Amino acid sequence: MANIHGAQPPVAPAPPPPALSPPPSTWWDHILDFFLTLWVLRVPLGGVVAGFALLGLAPQAQDLLVERATAGPVAILVFLALLTFVWAMPTHYAGRILIESDTRYQARIAVCDTCFIHCLSICAPRVLGALTYVAMLMGIYRSWLNLPTIGDRGYTTSLEWHLLALGVLVFVTGTLYYLYTIYREQIAAWPIFATAERLAAVLMAWPRAIVADVLLPPTRMRGGHPVDSNLGPLLLLLMFVVFTILPIIFPLTFAELFPRAASVAFIIGGWIPLLAYLSGVGRRARAPFITIAIALAILLPLFLRYDYSVRLIEAEKHAAVLVPGTSPDSVKPLMNGIDLKDAVTWWKSANCDASGKCPRPIIVAAAGGASRAGFFTASVIGQLLDDTLIVDGSGHGLKAADIAKRMFALSTVSGSSVGAVMTVAALAASRDGAQPCQIPAHSLWFGPYNNEKIGWRACLESLMSGDFLTPVAAGFVFRDVLRFFALALPWYDRAALLERSWESYFADLIGKPRSADGLLCVGSLDCPFMTLRPSEKRWVPLLVLNGTSVGTGQRIVTTALDWSYDVADGTSCPFSPRVHPCQTFTDGFIFHDLLRGNAPERGADDVRLSTAAHNSARFPFVSPPGTIVNSDREIPDRIVDGGYFENFGAQSAQELAQAIRAIDSSLNPFVLVLSNDPQAPQPNVNARLRKRRDRKPRTPRAHCRRRLPTPPRLRKPNPPNRQRARRLSSSPT
């Protein structure tokens, strides 16, 4: 009712509508929250999955932890520290930062406000960090399963206890780390961590000032409250610099400092900080930055025309650097191939007696099979040199120098080519037939360390016992993803790093390069390949390293032999086409012939010994195909592992043996084929047939099968209609 002045009474404001509670969550909402969390944490999750795949599935990792378990307390402490601070901690911290800085994920938490998603946001990073220890425990268990059964049972038992102790230490370390992640906030309140937090804030000020705001993650939220912490991002930045930037610059140094099992942590965890940062920025900008980075790493080398070129050298300059005082005039004649007829003449002068009686030339054909093939080839040749390969109760009775001269050539494929190059290079570095190795105490070769008593077998086996896989893994993870830098910088890809690891390990055991009687450069795998060849003054076995052409599928043979040779008049060539001059190897190419172009300047005309071995041993996935670039800067072909053509080296060995017979019919080459494939012992068929023949004949009764009565409980009941018919037939009419 209006008052006398005509004014209306005040109206009370309406009460606000009641707040709407979120709808109750269903099991489908929980599934969506679970996979959303995994998507936000895809980078740490990918690192954990990669660790499980490497330690649980890769054949190369099936005995990875054996050496680490027996390496001593200091090495084990370093291993546990790397596992914790380089893999587990970045995985957990990156997960936390991704969860807390993702605005859309935090909005999902605020909308749903369920216990399930709150637990996921807190526990998922912790679980991922703890799973790194579980992956390592899987690797330890796999190494325990792969322990061989040998005659020294006590040694195997000792390895089992060492692996058990390492597993217990990893489990305890993982448990302590998981407890740390639970009570981290209480531990962060300690004075030492508070001081570290203040120092981290100062150190993180300049990165935040340099990088634009759009590239920085937003304010991190935890439980609806902002998180002001710089220690975690600083640790991720430091881990990225130390275990990603430095391995990119010094891959071989890191491979030597953190070999084998110790390298797993930084190989998998090194890229987690950068990829997590790209993931967070991509979620914020709604752009696939990780996919873009991977595409650039793949496509840039293609557009910039980068190939995994075979490392070439100019033999004259390279030999002068390795062996000071080397004259270019002494190197030039070595760049031409050896006529097989001359090689036979030199071999006869080194082996035949005054009456002209010659022993049988030995041609070794060794099968491929990665590092196992190289080790087995070196081991067998070492036993031949030591005269410890006993057949029918006796050996050959020759000295090491004599049996080395008897070997005419080594025709090898894949991993056995590495063993062959190591063997011939060691023979060339030998003085008076004695083995030249000085095996260090830290060698991975399990044998006596008394260098005065070991023989050729120990020397050659130790040369093949180096860690050649860690440099490849470091090169693949840190170098090959950025290989487009090779167009402007001296950049070694994983193929070059593998070759350099062979060179470094050979130098550790043999010494420095030098010249020797009849040889221009010995004692190093860095020597030009064409300098390791027989001559009139000294005989060393010829290397016949078989690779495969990508363009034709035929052989590419890296050897000092020429592509053709002459035979006596009236003697036909052993292979078609039977025209003179005869081809040394049919349906194939000589590697050095592919290097020659039409340019007037010769340029790079040779390769190192390590590269020659790699031409045949380009293991699939481990080594990329090698691009051959000739003097005209053209690509005549690409070379891959020799096992693609033929895995035993037998064809080249057979052709070489027949060619020797065509040159000198008095020589009867002996081809020794080495197969490193483990096989079960075959049963004695003759003894089995003899036993069957002597067996007494069976009586006719024994051949009859007696039909046993079926038990009543197993008899099938008759159908009702048959029972009724039986009753009718038995009833009286």
C-alpha cells in the first residue's frame, strides 16, 4: 500500500538460487578420467613403457645386469644413483608438473570433484616413478633366467647371489623413493630444502625472463591452491643439460663413463624433461608440438639430403698423420688392388720349402651372427694359433707364426668380419709370433689377467669383448635425431660411433699405430684398409669382407684383391664368362672400384679398417645402410649387411679356392667353415638303426591289439526306442 507521499515500499531482494551439485560420477566417467590422466602423462608413461620394452623384450638386454651385479659396491651405488636421479625422479617430477600446470585437467578436477580423479592426479606420477624400479627388477630377473649352465657350478651360483643382492638393493631403493614421494611436502619443509628452494627461485629467474610468457607453463595448481615451487623445474633443467646436451656433444665419453646397464637411465630418461615441456606447451596451445618435433627430425635430413655416408679417407694424408714420416710415394702403390696371381706367389714363397713342396692353403669362411659371430671367429682362430684345437687327440703341431702364414684369406660376413679384422690387425702388430695384447683388469673378457701367460685365444677373445653397444644406443638416441647438423658441423652418427668404439678398444689393448716389417701401418684400426695387405716381405692373411648391394642385391666385397687375375695359357677361367682376364668374384663388386669416378683428383680413396669391417657388419636396426660416395660426389650404391646375400661367406671362399687351383693346380686349398649357431647334439642315426636291427622279432601275438572290455559306468546307454524294440523281440508271441 502506498504511503501519503505516493512512494512504494522497498522490495526485498530475491534469494540466490541454490548451488547445483555436480552430477554423480559413473563408471564411464572414471574410465574417461583414467585415460585423460594417461594422455596428460604420455611422456613419462612413454619413458616407462620404453624401459619395460628394452629390459623385458630386447635380446641385447637379456644379460645386461650380470656385469653390473658383479662390478663392485662403487659401481652399484653409481647405478642406483643414476636410476633414481636420472630416470625415476624426472619421470615423477615431469608427471607432477604436467598434472599441476594443465589448466584443462585442473578444470576437470574442479568440475568432477571426485575422490577417484583426485587420487589419480596425486598417485599417477608416483606410480610412474616407482615403475622405473620395477622395470629394472624385470631386467635383473631376466638376467637371472639367462645365466648359462657351465661346468663351474660355483661360479653360476655366485652370479645368482650377486643378482639377488642387486635386486634387493633396487627394491629397497625403489621403496624408499616411493615413501619420499608420499612424504615429500613434509621433507620439503626441512631447512636444507627450504634453502634449496630459495636458491632455485634465483636460478630460475633468468630462464623465465628470457623465455616468453607464452612458452612458460601457467601457474601450477594442487588441491585448488597455487604451487610456488622452482626446485622441481630446476632439477629437470639440470638433468636435461647434463644427461641430454652433454651426451649429444660427447657421446663416446658418456658411453665410457656410464656403460651398459648404467646407460639405460640417461638413454631413456634424458629426453623426458624436454618432451614433457613440449607436451605441456602443446596442451596449452592445443598444438601437437611433439609430433611436429618428431616429423622435423625425420623429414629435415631427407630434404637436406643427408645420408649415412661411409666414412672415407685420403690414404696418403691419413697414413702420414698416423705414422709420422710416411712418404706419399709409399702409399700410392698400395691403392691398387693385388693381382691374385701375385698373392699366390707371395704365399708360396712364405710357406713352400726349397724343394717346392707346399702345404695346403687355409681359407676361413666364417658365418655371420652379430657379436657372437665375431667372438666365435676370433676364439677359433686363436685356438688354431695356440694349437689348442684338439681333433682326434692331437693338434696340428705348428707354431703360431707358421699357422698364421698358412692362412691364405678370411672370407667373412656380418659380425665375423669384425672378428676377422681384429684378428688380422693383431697378427700384423705381433712381434715374433707372440700375441700383442695387454688386457686391462676391467676387461669384460672373463679370463686370467696375467698378460705374460695368456695366448692368442685370450688376446683375440678380449679384443671382441668390448662394450660396442652403448655407443650405438647413445648415438641412436642423441645423435641421429639431430643428424641434420652434420651438414654444417663434424657430426658422427651411430655408424661412425660404432666404428670409433672399435678403434678405441683396439688401441687400449694393442697400443699406438706404427710401421712394421713389410707393413706400412699396424697396431690400429684407424689405419687405411689397403695398408693391411700381404707383400713380398711379409705374409698376412687377405681379408675378404662380404657386404650386400642395396641396388642389385649382389655382393660388395671389401678386399685388397683386384677384380680380375690372369691364368696360364690354355687354362680356362673357373667361372663364366670364361674369358680372360678372369673375374675374382662373380656377380659382385669390389668396394674400392665403386669409389673411383671420373674426376682428375682422386680425393678420398680408402676407408679405415674399422669402416671396412662395418661394410660387412651393418647389422639391421643397429647400423644404417652405408651410402657410398665416389670421387665425382655421386652415389653409385649403398651397402648393407652381408648376411642379406649369403650368411656363411662360403661362396666367396669357394670362388677363391677355385681361382687358386686355376692359377696353380698343385695347390689344394682347405676351406674351414665356422658356424656359430648353437645347435642341439644330433642323435646317432647309425647306432639307432643298429639297435633296431638287433632287436628280437616280436611274436604275432604281441602285434595283436587286445580289446579290453568297457567298464559298465562308461557304457553308452541304449536309446529308448532300441530298448523298447529289444523288449518286444524278447516277449513271447
